[in-house]
Amino acid sequence: MAFNPSAKQLKGIKAAIFLLALVPLARMVWLTATGQLVEPLEFITRGTGDWTLYFLCITLAVTPLRRLSKMNWLIKLRRMFGLYAFFYAFLHFMTFFWFDHFFDIAGMFRDVAKRPFILVGFTAFVLLIPLAVTSTNAMVKRLGGKRWLWLHRLIYLIAPLGILHFWWMRAGKSNFTEPFIFGVIVAVLLGARVYWSWAGAKSPAPGRHSREGGNP
Ligand code: HEM
């Protein structure tokens, strides 16, 4: 039988994930503050970029995992994963804006427009903003379930843009192994949805319109 935590256990699971998700940031701060890094700026830019991508993948994995495992409660973790994706994307962007451009907005936009891989990452980040802003229960109510769902389907565009950004950045170094691996992961996670929506008439997804449920 599928594991189904009590309300108290679920609170504990959420608290543990909340703290664990801060470990990468704490590690970056610690290594920088103690002077253990040769290139701290590069390390932080890449570390925050990596963790944005990991959390995007984890967020996209919740729905397929829930379907396959029949553990519907997993959906209750999805919002936190999505917000952590935004949080690390924000830090990633701020590292660039602060340390590469010293908060010079015009200079930053010139650089974004000049380097296509940054333009793609920037677009993905901008698209994440409305998802983060509308992640609360109050916003789900305000928008209405249908409109909220449509808006949050932007994640299907954001994740491939994140992969393209990563791929393009690594193209300069002809090092495609990791972008390829993450490209496959995102393709499988999105492909599963396409398959289920195609087969949906035969086996509709459980709890499709619950407040924290449904696709994406
Ligand atoms: C959803 C949004 C984004 C995702 C998923 C993402 C992901 C990544 C990843 C995975 C890397 C490579 C890390 C590595 O080599 O291990 C990276 C690098 C980078 N990203 Fe992003 N990124 C995003 C948005 C942005 C934005 C908004 C900017 C700036 C406007 C940006 C600028 C950069 C830069 C400058 C690098 C590193 C370049 C280098 O070290 O040579 N990214 N990003």
C-alpha cells in the first residue's frame, strides 16, 4: 500500500525539505566566506544555475511520480519545489546583475541582448516570475483554477528554455554531457504528460482540479 503521511508527518516532511533545500546555498556562502574558492563568482553563478535546473526538474517530476506511485500527497510538496526553483533562479540572476554588472540595468540589458545564451536564461527567469507571484492559494482562487492552470503551463516552456540556456553556454566549450542528460530528463518528464493527456480519455488523472493538484 502507498505511504500516506498524517498531517503531522507531512508537516515534518515539508520542514525537512525546506531546510535541505537551503543546504546548497549555505555551502556556497560558507565556501565563499571562508575563502576556499579560487573563482567564487563563477562557482556561485554555476551553483545557483545548477540548482535552478535541479528544482525545475524536481517540480516537473512531482506529477508523474504521484501518478505512478499513487501517493497523491506528493502534490502538496510541488509548490515548495517550484518556489525553490524561483529562489535559486533569483540568486543566479542577482549574482549576474550584481557582480557582473554592479546593478547597471542598461549595461545588463546590453549584455543580455548581446549574448544569446543569457537572453534565453533571462527569458526563462522572467517567465518564472508570474508563476511565483501566483503560487499562493489566494491567487489560485483569484485567477480561478482554469486560468491558473493555463498560466502555470508556462513551466513547459521554462524548463526547455533552461536546457537551451545550459546547452548554449556549454557549446562554447563543446561539453554537452550534462546538458544532454538534463535534456533527456526534461524530455521524459514532459513526454510523460503528453502521453497521459493523449491517453487521458481512457484513464483521467486523479484529483485534477484540486487546489494543489492537476497539471502542470
Ligand atoms: C530558469 C532560468 C535559468 C536556468 C535554469 C539557468 C541554468 C543555468 C545553468 C545550469 C548554468 C550552468 C551551470 C554549470 O555550468 O554547471 C548556467 C550558467 C549561467 N547562467 Fe543561467 N540559468 C537561468 C537563468 C539565467 C539568467 C536570468 C541569467 C542572467 C541574466 C543567467 C546567466 C548565466 C550565466 C552568466 C552563466 C554562467 C556562465 C559561465 O560561467 O560561463 N542564467 N545557468
